[in-house]
Amino acid sequence: MADTDPLDAAYRERARLVALAAGGLAEQVVVAPAKDVEEPGWQILYATFHGRQCSWHFSPRDADLIEHFDHVPADDPRAQWDGHTTDEKYAHIDHLARALGTPGPFRRN
């Protein structure tokens, strides 16, 4: 799929990286309909990384990147947002990225 709009291309790139990380590092991954978006076809990927939930919205144009994960209804207990903020999510991801590159046992803050 060729992305001609730079913003769409950037979101596609992010979606690819999220799908890769979720598929390779997450303890649990589910995808559910995004009830907070009026446009049809939007989904939310919920991934648990080292015991903490991270979630991302996926547009319909990027649905092919997450079609292989378990899809559940929006009311599934595994698809309930835990209240994390975007800053908290990326702080956790930053911590994991540093820990994965550090020899020795994984340490939490």
C-alpha cells in the first residue's frame, strides 16, 4: 500500500511498529471495536507489556496489520482501558526499551 499523504504514512509506520512490538513482546494482545470513534471500522489494540496495559487506536486503513490478533467485543474484560495516559504508556515503553538493551535480569522502576 503506497501512502501519499505524509501524515497517513507516519501513522502507517507507527501502526507497523505497534503490531510488531505487540506480536513479539506482549504477554496478551486483543483487538476490539473503538466505541469512542464515530467513524466505522476503527479498532483499539490492547497489549500488556510486562504487566502494564498499553493501547492504540487503529484506523480502518491499517486493519490488515492487526487482523491476526484475537478480536473481541468491546465489552470483553481484556479490552477495557485501565486509565493509562499517553505519557504513562510511552514512559513504560521507554523503560522497557532501555531494559531490553541492558544485560542482566529485567528490573522495574
